[in-house]
Amino acid sequence: MPSALEQMRDIINGEKAVQLSFEHNTTMPPLGQIKNAETYIADDGETMLIVEQSYFDESFIIQSEEGEDLYVERLKEGGRPFNSIEYEELGSIEVSVDITNLGNQPDSVEKFKNSIESEVDYDFDLSEFGRKSEIPDPQILIKLTPEIVAYLLGLTFLFKFSEKLGEKFGELSSNDISKFYKFVSVTARKTAAVVIPKLRPVTYVIQILGEINIELVIVTRNPDDVAKAIQKDSLRSVSDKIKSLMKLADAQKIQFLFNEKGEWEFNYMLTGNGEVIGTPKAFDNRTKFINSTISSARLENPE
């Protein structure tokens, strides 16, 4: 559809950049930015979209407040802020799923929502998103409301209306918190039970869409890990690290991973001038993932 391609062209050429990623893996730092999109009519009459993939071509090491080495990648010519950063004031928790992981049937999303509501009485919205893979790894996004963020992390400054947040936070009762954790547990369990492919771990992405976007990522085959990971005590280190990273750069997005030790660790961040800053482990994992994917593809399609 030409209009869709033209819209994509305008997005790519806008003030904010589309990030260049590999296989939609949300835990990997981006490789660069996509730019200079053009549409044209091919000889067969089809509308084509041509883009330029700009890989980061400059890298160096900086140190965090705690003295740890962090890698920085950027474009020498200068980059734009990433368009994946958004601010959203949610009135209720929003869950997003890839319909392909639910079987790609017309009623898949509705059935999934009904299955959650059958076990927990909690106000939430359910939406869907798509990825350009035949059967992508199972992934589910859970966007938190400001009052839940205030309870879990205490980071009220992330929201424009923080002066009103105290009143909302004061309205949260122990029953509200209990229902929230039950909702997360049920959602994680229902997700693990129905998503395809069955043999792959599920990526649960807890999102905070504020002045800085925060992503808390749990990759696991055990849905019980999700509620454990977002206990208030477990998240204390996350709050401290966010404040530290904000002093390091103009942070727009900060991602944390829940590791095998049951602890949160900083993974990478995106900045307002199009840089990516991350741990050596984050970039090493990216390299290993790319190499592994390419090797698997060669084995499946030998020349």
C-alpha cells in the first residue's frame, strides 16, 4: 500500500530517528539509525521504499559514578533522538501483545483478555503490536500507571503532573497493591500458557513511559519470576541507578535486565543526541546474538 510506505518514509525522515536493530531483540543496544528514506515506483508498478542504514561509527569508554566502564556508540556526523521514546499518562495499566504469538486468529486478543479477567478483577487495557518476523520470540509489554511507579520506585519526577501524584499515591491501599501483584502474576502465567513458539522463553517488558522511559525486562520460562522481580525491595537498586545515570547523560530511555542471580542490572540507555550507552556485557551479548543468528541461518540454508 503506497500510503503506508509514504507514512513510513515521513516517519524515518522526521525529527526523531528510527533505531536500527537486529531481529527485534529488545534487550540488545541498537546498531545505529535508519535515515534518508525515499519512495519510488518500480518498473512493475509497485511502490518501493529505500532507506539508508547508518551504523554507529564512533565508540569510546566512559566511567559511571560508581567507577564502572561503560561503552558509548554514536554517529560521527551526529545523531537524532530516537522516535521509540514516548511520554504517556496512563489512567490504567496497559498490556500489549504480539497477535502472532497468540496464534494470529481474529479473536486471539479478546480470548487472552477474557482469560485474565476470569481470574482477577483489575482495570487494564489490552492492545496488540506487530513485528516483522514470521514467528517472533514471545514478548509482552506491561505499561505501568504513575501511581504504581510511585509505589514501586518512588520516582515521581518522571511525570509532568507529579504535583498531583501524591494525592493519587495516597489513595493506594494495601488491597490495591495486592490486586496489582495478583494481576501481574495471572497475566504472566496466562502468557506463558498460550504463547507460541512454546519452547522459547518469554520476554516480559515492564514499561514506564515518563520524562525518561524505563524498561524492566525479564526473560524467563518461569512466569513466577515476573512478580518476584518487581517486588519493591528488588527495585530499590533500580531507583538509585536511574538517578546516577541521569547525571551521566541526557537520558531518554534506560533499560534494566533481571539476571540469573535474581538481581536487576543496568543494560543500556539511549540519549537525547542519538547515542547508546551500555555495559560491556550488553554489547558483548549483542555481538554473540548476531553471530549466533547468522550461523544458524547458514546451517539452515547452506549454499
